[in-house]
Amino acid sequence: MVTAAEFKKRATEDGGKARAAGRAAPGPARRGPELLPSIKKGAGGHQAYDIVMIQVDELTPFANNARTHSESQIEKIAASIQEFGFTNPVLVDGNCGIIAGHGRVMAARLLGIDQVPTLRLAHLSKSQIRAYVIADNKLALDAGWDDDLLRLELGMLRDEEFELGLTGFEGAELDALFAEPAEDPGDDNPGGIGKPAGNVTCPSCGHEFQIVAHKPVE
């Protein structure tokens, strides 16, 4: 395990090596292969990140983190860590300041975990860190769900007797997702038989015809 002091020393050395090589120290203007000084070549020549284990007590939360975490959410994250492991490292700056992963660190404390995997982003400027703390949370909120596929996947998990609560969905959400579409009790023709279903134009004569729904022939 790397101590916080060694971690910070490495961050300083990265900047020194960059200057010695005639490059600018890590900052917003850096682009290309040297963008992340902590990246190295892994098996097959692919880029591999250095994941470093750091003591939870040595990590410092971002002072102005606008994202809030309820007690129930932290409990969900803790349950996820117990089931799947600590699969998402905490993103930190060169001084062990948390950039992303505040909820995971809080869950680790709840579970009594004394050290967590971290990924150092020492190349980010203060402005970039401030922006990324917001972006990391906001960008995820812009994603949506394909309800049909979600219902299919959750249904398979339910058939396998997997605890659906570990997916993050709660009872009321699951009930609504699996509920059958409700029919209007006052509608004696729920299929719309005999009702106009739209118009179609004949490509030959140009006349517009009205389409009426019919009961399928059995």
C-alpha cells in the first residue's frame, strides 16, 4: 500500500520529470500521449492506469462538493460494494483530495473499510477539478433507460432469484416497471374496434381514405 506522503511525492515528481524533459508541468494545455503522467503501457501495448490503495482517513473530500448523498443511498452503495466489490476507484488529485467518489468513500467508512483503490488525476488544473466534480455527477444524470430492455433484464434477474435491490431500484419502482398496463374501466371497446385509426392516400388516384380498426379474423 502506498502512503499519502509517497502518493504526493509521486505527484510532485511527475511534474519535475515533465519540466526536465522540456515539457510543461501537468496542466490544462497538455494533450496527447503525455496527458496522464500516471498512465503506463500494459500487456499488449495498451495503456494501463496505476490504481493505488490509499487509507480512507488520508483522503480529503472536495470542500464545495454540491452533490448530496442521503443515508439510504450510502447504504445502497455499501450493499453494492459488498456484493460486487470496490469496482470503481476513487478519483483524486495529487494531494489525495477527492475529485469523484465521495459516496463510495462514505460507504467504505460505513463498512469499516480502511483503504480504497484510487486513481490519481494530477494533470488536472484547479479549474478542471472544480468543473469535473460537477460534470462527473451531472453527465450521468443525462442518461435514460430503455424500459423494455430494463424490464427484460430485471425480469431475468428476478427469475434467477437475484436480489433486485442491489441494482439500485426500489420496491415501488420495480412494482411500477412490472405492472400491467391499466385499461379504462369505462371503455367497453378497449381495442378500439370500429374506431378511426388514421388516413391513407392512394398513390394512384390521390384520394384519401380513412382506416378503421377491425377485429382480427380468428
